[in-house]
Amino acid sequence: MKTCYFLLLSFLLIAFGARAQYNIVGQVFSDEGPIEFASVVIDAKILVQTDEEGNFIFENIAIGQHDIEVSYLGYTTIKKAIEVPATHDDELRFELKRDMMLFDDIVVTGTKTFKRKTQSAVIVNVVDSKTLENVQACNLSESLKFQPGLRVETDCQTCNYTQLRMNGLAGGYSQILINGRPIFSPLTGLYGLEQIPVNMIDKIEVIRGGGSSLYGSSAIGGTVNVMTKIPSRNSYSINTLYQNINGGANDFMLNGNSTLVSKDKKNGISFFVNRRERNAYDHNEDNFSEIPEIKNTSLGANIFFLLADNQKLELNLSYLNEYRYGGEIVEKPAHLALQSEERTHNVWMGSADYQINFNDDKTNLITYAAWQLTDRDHYTGIVPDEEDVDAYANHIANPPYGTSLTRTWQGGVQFNHNLQSFIGSSNVITLGSEYLVDDTFDEIAAYSYLIDQQTIDFGVFAQSDWEVLPSLNLLSGVRLDRHNLVERWVANPRVSLLYKYKDNTQIRASFGTGFRAPQAFDTDLHIAFAGGGISRVLLSDDLREETSKSYSTSINYDKPTEYWVTGFTVEGFYTQLNDAFTLVPVGEDQFGEVFEKRNDQSATVKGTTLEFRANYNRKIQLETGFTFQSSQFENTVQYIDEVEGISDFIRTPELYGFANLSFTPKSRWNANVNYVYTGSMIVPHFGGAPNQLVDEIISTPSFSELSIKLAYQLPTSFGGDLELYGGAKNVLNSYQSIFDIGKNRDSNFVYGPAQPRSIFVGVKYFVN
């Protein structure tokens, strides 16, 4: 009988133990204290994040052995096995160590899914907010100078519009995304690079080369994804900056950021606000500006809601207002200045993304919508000589003021599914569709100038991200586009192969095609001064799409040791353009030069980009990148009537690059030295100014732009830190030495660094 009772009791204990559920609690920390938002995963399927004290809890965990993994970006991941209930009532403690592999960021732009850089078959370069702070960038335009293969150029002496060149290709060949959405319209492309403030940006991801298989038209040169700040922890900051431009102009900036996250981490919001006022700068003392006056106000917010454990909604809204004036420096209405450009922009941008995960997070569905609205009032004009009585009277009675309105909408859906047993390995399948509409209206009635263009693009895409072997990844995909300005469906495939040799080396090879629709891009919308008149661009009646084929190969190597990590990347690229767009002079009318945009011929862009990086114990970090390239049309192109044509691309140096060195000897000190090199290039120069009477094409000198910054953080008695900083941009004052003078100057005759030597000081207060 006793034996029966004993067996029954044993059975009950075993049955109870099999059903017993336990809680697992723990803390994650580093040598700097608790880590908030660290990811803790048990058995590769249950995920929690740590709170502000670094604590986490798993509830109702069954007895037995479990695998637990703790990770946080920038730190070495910890994996270990635990026994339940042995760990019951015992707090697990995980101390994370800094990961010397600092170059292995999480990126999304290359595949539209989250991947580590070293696991992506497409090279994705990242500029984070810390780098932007170190180089004292004020806006997106200044931020993009510190990436291999990228060059930001100023293209107008009067209004200073900028464009981004990737691998030597002009701005219209690059796709600029805001939070992954192509709402950076052609009109926004004229001044948007300077209008987006740096405190709006969390990080920038860059892909060089064709990306049309994912992002549609105009991603031939590459893709830049500007990712705005997202809520992560409670924090706020306020920053004020003063710059003096070569003793001739003042530049003030005030910005602030704030982030609030709920205690349960299920929703959060981040705000930014920026105000900038810059005086006009006259470099050659002719009372006409080389750098325009700017008054810019920007503000916006990012919001997220975790609607459930597997559902997330993100909302983004931004407003940018800018007044810009360049030309004769006088206190008069724009049309009474001898020559001037005046612009007032009001820009709204917004997006909404909804994601739901299911099937144990192996599958997710994303739906998204985005829009942008640009409302612009503008003036571009030259006052006729008073001797020409009729022209002068007509100008005063009917000054060439204009209006612009651009609306851009995008909607789409994306489906991702992880096939974990695909021919013995995993394969992430991505399917999607999106619809993009862009309405551009730009009119100056006095010049009989009108751009009234609507583009509609419906695209569908499919992609396979197949891990063939642990060391081999094949990324393949195709996008089909139906564009209203193209008579047929356009198919653009892409194939990329990644081979991982050991742990530190990646070898890549890629092929992709792309297209540009026969439409007006940003540079076509710019009206320039030349020869005493204004030049405009018209579209040929038989303009058709431009197509491309792009090839690239690269090797990427990083070697970590106890204190050092060093690495390099060597990439070769080759792009063939067919039916390339060119601007051909077709004569003059009563207003000035007229150019026509035509399909001219084929062109080839090829070259090599070299990158080197090093980091010593997170105290010294060096990043460099230089590009050697050639960009040529098959035959010569005539840019100016009666001036011999050339086959080389204009405004495209054969050598350009950057270097950025940061030094943090102690936690409160930081120093930065950065360098930008721009090689010689070919630039057309139209005569008409008193100092330039003939039309010609010149070769510019090269430029070396060296900048420094020193910062020190002070703890405050009322919480938070106060950072004092100062430095100089373009220390060597390497700047264009000869500008046209007077009202009849060629405003496109500008090259080299965006501004001369500038001294800056600032104060930042922040609480993290």
C-alpha cells in the first residue's frame, strides 16, 4: 500500500513539474551602466527588450534547458544555455562588451529588409548622426560629402542650387528617398538638399550603382535613403550655432530635438525644430552675392504605435519653409535689383507605414503611403538697360515672377516571407507593388515659360534573397514599371552575388539595369543667367526613355584585434548608358539662350572606388574614400554654339574623395579633422560679363577642403550635459578664385567648395 502511495505521489509531482511554468528575470548592462532596449531572445522565438534599468522578464517558461541570446547594436552578442527551474528566483546578469566590428551596421535599403552590412549582397554605406555631428554638417547637402563615390556640387552663383553626383552621374540619375519612399520630387531636388536640416536625420544609407529593380526610375547612379529620427528613449537637446563666412557674412542656427517613449515601450514620439538665418556673401566685392541669403524654418515629428505584439504603425510629418535670395545685394523688391533670384518655399512631407508579422515572425506584410507638397513663389530676372526704354518699361510693368506647385503621392504594399527550408537553406522572398504620381507645375508668364508635367509610375517587383550556403548568398530580382511617358512596360532585373571568405572578407559581384523616363528633372527646372539673358531647357518632342546596364565587383575586408579594427573596400564599376539625355543649344529668343533635351547617343561611366577605415579602441576612428573614374559620350557633344564639342562629361572630375578622422581621448573630449578633395573638371563658361567676353570651355583647378572641430562636454548640476564646440570649415580657404561680375554674369560658372573659410562656435545642451 505504501508503495502505491509513493508511486502516486511521484506521478503527481512529475505531472505537476511537467506543467510548471517559471519566470526568468535578468539585467543587461555594460561598463557604462544599464542598457535600455537591448534585445533578449529565448529559444530563437520569444523576444523581449530591456527597460531603462536594463531589466527584462520572461513569464511562464517551461522547465528544461533553453537557449538565450542577448544583443545590442555596437556590442558583442552573448549566447548561453540556461536550465529551468535551476535559474528560478535567480537574476541573470549579462555584461555586454563593445564590439570592435563597428562597420557592421543594420541596413535596410539594399534589399528592403533588415540585414547586417556584411550579410547584404549589395554594398550599403552608412552615415550615422554621430558622424554628421562630428563634421558639423548643417543640412543634407553637407552630410553627403563624406561618402565614397558621392560628390555634392553647387551649380548656380546666384541661387546656389545643389545636386548630388554619384559615380560621376548628374543629380537626375540618383534616387533620393525619405524613409524609403521616393517623394523627393524633381522640384524638391533643386533646393531640397539644403532644406533638410541635419537634426531631422537619424542616418543615411547609400547604395552606389543601379537600384532600379527595387526603386523604379532614376536610380541608375545610385540610391540615397534619408532616415529620420525615430523614438528610442526619453531625451531632449537644444543646440545653437554661429558661423562667420570668411569675415563677410553671418550664419545663425538654432535647433532642438525631443523624444518621449511610454513606459511600456508601446508608443513614442520624436520632435525636431530648426531655424537658420544666413546673410548673403559677396566674395569678389561687386555687390552681387556668391552665397545667397537664407531664412529657413523646419519642424516635424515621428510617431510609432505598437498596436499589438506583432503590429506596428509609424507616422511621419515634416514642414519646411525657406526664403532664399541671391543677386544684387540691395534693399529693394527682387525685380528692382539689377539681377536676382528670389524663392519662397513651403514644403510638406509625410508618410504612414503599417507592418504586421505572423507565422512566428517568418512572414510580414507592410503597407505604406507617402506624399510631398511643394508650393513655391519665385522670381528670376535681369533689369534691362535703361537705354532700352521699351524693354525696361515692360520689365517694370510685367516683372518675371513665377509660381510652382508640385504634388507627389506614393502608395504600396510589400510582402516578405522567410523560407527556412529552401533547398536545404533559407530564402527571403519579397513581393511588392507601388504606385507613384508626381505633378509638377512651374510657370513664369513673362518668359512664356511653362512646365506642366504629370508622371505616373505603377511598379511591381519580386526578389529572392537566397542563402545558398553559409558562405554564399544570391540576391536576384526584377521590377516591372508602367510609366505614362513610356509606351511599353519596362523590365529591370538585378542579380548580386555575395561570397563570404572566412569571417572578415566579402566578395561581391552585381549586374542591374535601369531607366530614366523622358521627363523634366531637377536641373531642367533651373533657369540660369548667361550672356545678359536667361537660359531655359525645353524637352524634345520625340524624347524617349534612357536605359542603362550597370556592372560592379568589390572586395571588402575588416580585421579586428583586441584594440584595433582595420578594413578596406575596393570596388570597380561600369555603367553603359543608351539613348543618353544631353542638352543641345538651339539658339536664342528675346529672353536668352534656349537648350533642348534630346536622346543623343550612348555613354560610358567606369572607375574604381577605394575605401579604408580604422578604429583604435573607440578612441580614434578614420574613414576615407576616393574615386578614380572616366565619364565619356561615344561621340562629341556641343555645349556652346561655335565652341568645339567634347566627349567628356562636364562638371565631372576624374578624381575626388574624402577623409574623416575623429579622436576621443576621453569620454568628454572629441576632436575631428575632415578633408574633401575635388579634382579638375571641365566647365562651360558663357561670355557676357565685363570680365568674360567670349564663350569657352575651361578646365578648373583642383581643391583641397580641410575642416576641424573640437568639442568638450561639461556635466551640469541640474542634470544633462553642456557641450561647447568650435572650429573652422575650409581652413585653407580653398575656394573658387575667379567669379563673373555684374548683372550679366554666367551664373552657372561656379565650381569647387560650397563656401570659403568659415569659423564656427556653438553650445549644445542635452539629456539622454
